[in-house]
Amino acid sequence: MSKVRAAIPYLLAAALAVTALAGGQSGASPQSEKKAASAGILAKKPVFGGACRLCPWGAMAEVVQEAMKPYGYDVQICYNCNAADSTRIVSEARVPPPWRPDPAVPEILAPHNAPGIGPVDFGATAIQFLRQAYRGTGPYARDKPMTNLRLIANIQDPSYTLAAAKTETGITDLAQIKTKKWPVRILSAGIGSDATTILSYFGLTRQEIESAGGRIGNTPEDAEKFDVAIGGGGPMTTAPEWRIWTQISQKYDLTFLRLPDELLKKLAQQSESDLGTIPVGLYRGIDHPIPTVVRTGTVVYCREDAPDDFAYAVAKAMDEQQQLLQWNHMAFSYNVHTVWNGYEVPLHPGAARYYREKGYMK
């Protein structure tokens, strides 16, 4: 009886998907409708909310797709279920949004979704987005808390807060900008940029910077003509979120800056991150360890109504197929001590059963 109850949301979702497709796509073929009806967890064709193939969540989607094959699942990937909407799409079992070109990624790496792909069953996002969506905070402050979200696996994926100046500027401390009233061009670079918080700590506002003849931006032009870069970076990779740091550190001589401890503590609290260290050699110009704020975690997650045996199978696949994590352009890694930790976001019971059987959690 419990299996029947677990199946009901997915049967309803499949029916709704067919209705939506029939009404929203004029001339939809019978083959498309058949595909939508036959997709989903019950058909062992679950739909995964990912992102472009270069992006962390897209790379994770393809890892999950390959990892699930030995267990009889044919994972269907949505390549544009990304950005802040990622958690909304999973929480609400939405059909993937219409395809739009991504100016940062060629179409071959951000392809169209398969016709009639159907509602999204599970997906990947950053741990901080999952936590904020669950609570209804940050970018989800106007949403109802998405308390139906459940963690399946938290995969390690490092990101660092970075600040650097072109060596030729002579800037070794951001405090020099206000003291000397320099016209400084600031590049807001990479993912999760904390440029506003960092600059405000030094008494700098956009208005002051612009009135002194400087600017703040993140356009291709800003990446060519800048004095200071502030933002988040990860491993040397072609991922759109981080590749700007690879590019500018190779093209220019950069002096990476040490931010004050007081500021780092504030940043850690604001962004739900930890205090950590930028490792030597992360980018050209980093020749000594630099204290900073770090965060990690690309999560695989689902809704609470996902069948237990499905969540168990995903957790098992991600563990037993760990070798797939190392054979892509991201620095993914599996840690038995943290894979089950979603902080305040509950672990799906099926995944919890697997981790307890393995002894990863008590």
C-alpha cells in the first residue's frame, strides 16, 4: 500500500505533463506525448534538473546519468533547469522551461532538452541554494519555504572567495583605494561575488568609485580593462562560473590580496560559508597560502515524495560509482563523513537507509 501512495504523485505529474504539453506546444506529436507519459521514476527514466555541460550542475547531471545506468535507470537531463530556479523546478515538479541561448556557453554545451521531457524529479544545485530554498531565505525570501526538498548526496566541490589586483597598480591592500582616492576599475569576477560587501568594509561604494573616475562591472570589456578583481573561484576549469579567474591570472600578473579576519568572519556568516585557505598554485600568482572564505557542496536532491527505493538507488550509485567524479573537468570528491549532511535540509529516508547500512552515519 505504501508503494501505491508513493507512486501517486508521479502518476499525477506525468498526467499533468501530458496535458501541459498538449496545451502549450501546438502540433505536439503523439511520439512526444508518449515520451512524456513514459518518462519519470516509475518508468526508470527519471528527469534530472541540471545545467550546461560545462557548469557544475550539468557536470553532476552527467555523472548521475552514467552512475545510474548499472542500476537500470535511464536518467533524462534538463540542461537549463539552473540558476535560482533550480530548486523551484524540483520542488514544484515543473516541466523544464523553454530553451534559451546562453551567451556564455555554445549551444553544443548547453543543448536543447529532449522533446516532451516531462516534469523534473530530482536535480543538482549548490548546497547554499538548497538550504536557502528550504528555509525561504536569500534569493527565496519571497517564496514559500520549500520544505518538501530532501537531500540525497552532498558531493564536495570547493569554491574560494578571491580578491586580486594587477601587480602593475601597486595595490596590496584594498584600503589604499579610499586613502589615495584612485580611479579604480573593479571586475566583479566569478560565482557568488561578494564585491559589494567587501568594498563596503573599506568604506567604498559604487557612487564613490565612479565619482573618482572608476567603475564596477562584469562585462567582457571589464575583464579586459580592470585594476582589481573580486569574486569567487574554484579549481582551474572551463566552467563559466570560474573560468574568468583562469583567464585573467594567465593573461595578467596578479597580486592576490589578504582580506582582514573581521571581514572574512562577516562574509562567512552572510554566505553560510567556512573560514579556510586558498591553496598555493590554485591560480598563477598564488605563491603562498591565503586565508579566505570557502564553501563546498554540489548536492543531488529530490522531493520528499520520491520513492524510498529510488533515493536509496541514487545514494548507492553515487557511492559505488565514485570513480566517475574524477573523470570530468570539475574537482568533485566523495566524503563519507559529509555526503549525508544537508544541515537543516532533511536527508531522504531512502538515502538515509543506505548511509546507515554502510556505516557512514549513525
